[in-house]
Amino acid sequence: MSLKIVKAGYMPLIDAAPLIVAHELGFAEEEGLQLELQAAPSWSTLRDLLAFGQIHAAHMLSPVPVASALGLLAGLPRLNAMMVTSANGNVFGLSGAMTKRLEDQGFAFDFKDAIAAGEAVAALPRPLRIGMPFVLSMHAELVSLWLSSFGMVAGKDFLIQAVPPPLMAAAIENNELDAFCVGEPWGSMTVERAAGSLVLPMAAIWSCAPEKVLAAREDWISGNPAVAGSLMRAVWRACVWLSDPGNLTMTAEMLSPDKYLGLSSEIADRALAGRFMINSAGDIRRHNDFLMFEGDGICFPWRSQGRWIAERLIERFGISDAYSAKDAERVFRSDLYRENLLPVGAELPLASSKVEGSLAVPTEVPTVSGTMILGRNRFFNDKIYDPGQ
């Protein structure tokens, strides 16, 4: 049987693992696909490769498909999020000079308290130059939400500057940035190279933020429904495999070669396990659920999460009333997920939206075939987002 070629792009990050594992462990081949992976140097490059049809699918920042439905991609085609491939996985850190200021203030660097960290960062000199991989990212949404709650105004008190993840350490070293928010391994690499510090995991802002999605052009999905379904199943199987703690060491070794991330397996293993060296002195901190690939409803493309992203983008960019958050949420394709993953036993909730931020502990909810557990879902400020309100 001949395999259908699917070209898929990714950024060299730990959370690109689902695509890499789908290829390396043969999940894609078992679904009848020849998965050809292509690394991109920046998120804007990856977006354009996908939008102009040079690749079929991509490991993508979750806000980008939503932005395509809100007119923020300058006329590029509408993109869809077929499934979520990871939750969380980002860190917020400071340059060496800003780290020294927090040390002088007696800041604890506990790597978990978003309120204490926000108060400390708000006391730093302004404007704070913060490097992020892309302006249309969960990094930007969560940092903006977090810092604004401490009286900091975007564009005035903090400035978001787009820096590709592999270049973050150099930007800190060259004193071009005061702070950074980036996915692993580039936060840890920045600390090791530039003598800064890690202050907070973004999971402390929102405990289960949809970070990356499997994205494709809407017209490609509709024109190739069987191939899209096969790709979703292959990637979902990889996410299930990645969720087994017993596979973390093998995953780190799989990601580390130059053809993928080009880093030591030890650094990859630390990120996968939620174990961090937060400063050049070698202080270690841990964070449970730092990066999640499957389980707890992670992979399901909840319309409520698409709606939350849409409303954040509308507010942050002052988008006109011509665009609707209700329409934009539909790029989170819960319908495709139900259709293509029911045959392989994926858990399918009865509803495609939920109240975000309302679960203090894992909670059992009904599914089409029984029940499932939704993981802890809290915002740092205890706010609740109800898309029905």
C-alpha cells in the first residue's frame, strides 16, 4: 500500500514532540501516512508555510487559527485547530540585571506564586522589554492578562518584542530584553547561557492553557477529509504515548538529535519532567503539570477555549464589530475531533464548551460513552470564564 505524503511543519520546541513521535514511532505510517517533517526558524515563517500551502499541517500556536478568523493575518486563508496537542509548557524569566533587582528585594523565586511574582515584576523599572516568540501566542495572552492585573499597561509599562525561541538567549545576552516568555527548552537555555533566572511557569497563570494545536488550512481539511482524519489519529496516538511518564526518557532522547532540537537529552528530560534549574547558581524547582500532552480533556479542541482566545484578541487588538468571537471559536474543530477520534476510543465529552477556570481539583464529567476526568482548571486570580455569559 502506498503511503499518502503529508508535509508537516514545527518549531524546534519540546512541545513539538507529538509530530516527532508520530513519525519516529510509526503511528503516522500505521495510519497510511508518510509524514515529512520540516523545522521552521520562526513562528511567522511557519504560519506562512502553512498559509501558502507549502506544508499541509503544522504544530502551531493556539491563537493563530483564531486570529485567522478575526482578520489578523492580513488576508491569509482561514486556519483550523483540528486538535490541541499540548497544554502549558512556557516559562517567564528575567535578565541577569533584573534578577539582581529581585534578589535585592528579597524575592523568594519559589517558581509557583503568580501573585507574589506579579507584584515583584510590577516593581521593576518601566517599560519592561519582554521577548516572546510571537505576538499572536498564548505567551502574549497570559503575560498581558497577568501583568495588567498589577496595574501595568501594555505598550506603556511593558513592551512585547517578537524574538524566535532559539534567539532568546542572545537577545538577553545583548541587553535587548529585560524579560522573556518562551517554551522549553529555550527558557532553560537562556538561563544557562545568559545568567538570568526563571521566575514563573505560565501554568501558574492558567493551569491548563491550550498551548499548541495541530493546525491546517480549512480548505485543505475539507478537500482531504480522510487524510486529515488519519493525521489526527496518528498525532493523538503520539499524545497518548507521551502522557505515560515511563516514556519521558525515551522522548528526551528522541527529541535531542540535531535534526530535531539539537540539545542534550538531559535538558529535554528536565523540561518533560517539570524540573528546572532556575538560575546560574543551579537552584532546582519543580512544577507538576508543567507540560501536558493528553488526558484530563487536554487534546479536545474546546470551543470555550477558542472563544476565550478570540475575546482576548478582540480586546487586545481593538478588532471591529465586523468580526465575531462566536464565529472565531469555530476554528477549534470539536466536530472533526468527534468524527475522527471516536473510532480509536478517545474520550468525547457531551458538550463542546465548558466553563474555564472553575475546577479546583480534577472532576468527573459525563461523556458520550461514560465519564472522563477533567483536570484542574484555574486562573491565577480565581476569575471564571463562562462563554455562555
